[in-house]
Amino acid sequence: MRRIATSYLLAHFLFIHARAFAKEFDPLHHSGPASPYFDAPPEAGISSETPGECTVDQAAYIVRHGSRYPEPGSFAGWQNLFEKFQNSSYTANGPLNFIPTWIPPVDDQPHEPLFLTSTGSGEAFDLGVELRKRYRFTAGGSNFTVWSADQQRVVDTASYFIRGYLSQGNYLTTPALNRGSIVTMPDSVNFTFADSLTSSNGCPNYNLGNNGSAQSNAFRSTFQGQIAKRLNKFLDGLVLDNTDIGVMQDLCGFQTEVNGDMRFCEVFSESEWLDYEYAHDLNYYYGAGPGNPFSATVGFGWLKAITGLFNAGPGSTIRGGNFNPPPLIMSFTHDNNLPPILSALGVWNSSNEPGVFPLPPTHIPKAKRSFRSSHVVSFRGYVALERLSCSHELPSSVKHEAGKLVPLPGIDTMSEKFVRIKVNNAVVPIPKCTSGPGSSCPLQKFVTYVDNDRATAAGDFIKVCGLEGVRNATGEVDFFTQVPSSNAQSIVVELSTF
């Protein structure tokens, strides 16, 4: 009995440690736009924590909506896969033994596709809680304004964010004291031009640059057939093809978000997930990111507007505006509108190693690349700018005089201002400008970088996009300081948190 017990305990120990080892690689961190939100790993060893001598006094985020149900086209692929599994007689073995039991994770077809899942709602709510605790900008009960493209899943993400950010207790007797406002604007239209959270649709030349699908599809053709060949060994009477492989890998992230079923995640090897992720990298890099020559142009309007607000400082009145944005400036949009912000910032497109950028469409570069779709266009992914106010870190021993509050570091009038970029909470160094605390960039150097280097790289929106002579065409973003904005055709939606 003792020998059996010892053997059992040893086997159990090895099983637990094998599972722990296996979890070191998480397919959900390599699923591109199907990844649920996760913090990206640090770049160059830079901590995401606010440096001890600093306080963040202003921050701006542009955020993809939370996890959603599939788009109709994707759902059609799920249905086709289900019909293939159900309309054949076969034996499924090993890692595929579950497919005769599998059903698509959508149980309300007329309403669910395109809308947030419960995971997506939770992601948005959690971000609100996280940023309230991180920055402590908003007093309890204060009103709060955010900006959103007006597709339902984006507005819903904004509303759940506000609920997480503002929830303070029971305001049933005075609900007006705990409200949020969402400034919504037309989604994916061409008549508001750059004054939009979906500005790529307002640039007629944007799709002439590249859409990324050619590169990503060509790369998929190099590995999907090999995966199908491997998996078909576990099937007798059924044959998987390249299209099936693509759908099955998509289902790992999506089905995990919808109902927690991760069985498709376990079917593929680590190298197969890295190939899958890189195909998405190519799609976003060449379609919406630095590989599209018009990408920086359509992302620059948001960057220029935020830079102006940072230069003025929180609470400052902007000339010509009728609204002062809060210290936390939140924008909600879609996945394809995040890579242009990276392009406008001039990041994630260089490497000390040759052969990394532009991303090679035929193979994964051996040297480390910064551009990873999973690290920015995951559900609820974001690009953020933080304005740091820095002075001296608190000493280990602080003397206190009765009735005199000791100010936090960065609060005094002698503090200096810096800027840093975060992408899914990982600090991304600003090129040639990392001399500040936490590898940040001095504010005035950042303003010069944006106004000179990045403005030149972006070019004039109207000229680059081919809009000369078009009535009302604009390359400026005014919706942060004009509320509502006639150019952006924005409206204000009041949201009670109860």
C-alpha cells in the first residue's frame, strides 16, 4: 500500500508540475485580435509602475472595445465547421476526440454576433476600476466624460468602463451625483475625415497603401497545410483542410471569451500558435500599421490633439474650445484604429537587428520584433500616453508638522514634466528620448518630436489622403475641446451608473 501511495503521489506531483510548465506558454497571449486582454510583457526591462519620484497628472488612452461575439462572416465559418463535423461519419482520436460534441458558442444568433460578451463587459469594467485606482483623478460622485465611436459594442465598452470608474456606493437618492457622459461620433464614415475615432475611413487613399491580407494569407499558406496533415492522423473518415485550421485557431480565443471552453487552444503546438500570431502581425502591420504608408497620417490627428492637451496641462482652457477634458482622456474605438497611433508615434518599427522591419512576409524573423498584434489589438487593448510630474522621491524618514500635509512627489511647483507611452500596460520607449524617470521623455522634447519629426512623417492629412477641394475636409481633431463638435458630428449621451 505504501508503494502504491508513493507512486500515486509521485505521479500526481509530476502531473501538477507538467501542467505548470505547460502554462508558461499561453495560446491566448498569441491569438492576435482574438486574445482576451492581458498585460503585455515589459519592453527593455522598463517597469510599468509610476516612478517613485513622479505622479501622473494627466493620461490619455485610445482603447479597442472589449471581447465580442464573432462578426457574421466569422460566425459563418463556425457554422460551416460545425456542419462538417456533424454531417460526416468518422472516428476522432486523441486531441480531437471532443469535436463530435462541439457546438458553436453562439446561442442567440439574431442578437449576439458583433456585440460584447460578458467577458468584454467585465474587461471594460475592470479597466475602469484599474485606472481609478492607478490615477485617483476623479473625486467620488463627480461627473466624468469619455469619447466613443458609436457602434454598439464600442459604446457599451465605454459605458461599462464608466461604471467601473465611477462606482462609489449608493446614489439612488441623488443619481445626478454619479453620472458619466459619453461623447459619441459616427463610426467608420468618410464625412468627418480626421475628426473621428475611425479616421482611416475618412482618408480615401488609405486602402491604396495596403490592406495586409495578401501578406497574411500568403504566410498562412506556409503552415496551415502542415497542421492539417498532422491533425488528420487523429481522424478516420474526416479530412481537415486549411480553412478548417484557421477557424479552429480563431475559436481558441473567441470560445474562451464566450463560454470558457478552451479545448481548441489545446489542439495546437507552441510553434503553430506562433505562426498563427505572426499571420495576424502581418495583417495589422501592413494593413493598419507602419507597413501602410498612410497609417501615420490617419493616426496623427489624435496624437496631435493629445499632445496639445498635455502641453497645456490638466484643467487648462484651450483657445477656441468650449470644454476642458478631464485629466483622464478616454477614447474607445476598434482594433484597426490602434496601429495608426503607433505609426504616428514612430514606435514598433525599428530594431538593432537586421531583417526585422519591415516585417518579412515569408518567415518569422529570428531577432526579437516589437510589433506583435496580440500586444495591442487584443480585446480591450490600448495605446496610452501618461504625463508625469516629477520632483524628488520621498526619503525613508519624513518629518511631519501638525496641520501641514506633506505633498506627494511631483506635486510641488518645481516639478518637471515628462511623457511616456504604454501599450497594454507595457512602457514603450520613445525613440531617442528616454532620459526621464522610468525611461520617459521630457515634455517639451516630446512636443518637439511630435510637432516636427512625427508631423513630417505623417504629412498633411488633406493632401496625403487626396482630399484637396473637398468641402469640409479637415485634418484636425477638435472633438476633445468642442463638445459637441459640429466637424466630428458628435453628440453627448448621459449615462447613469445605476
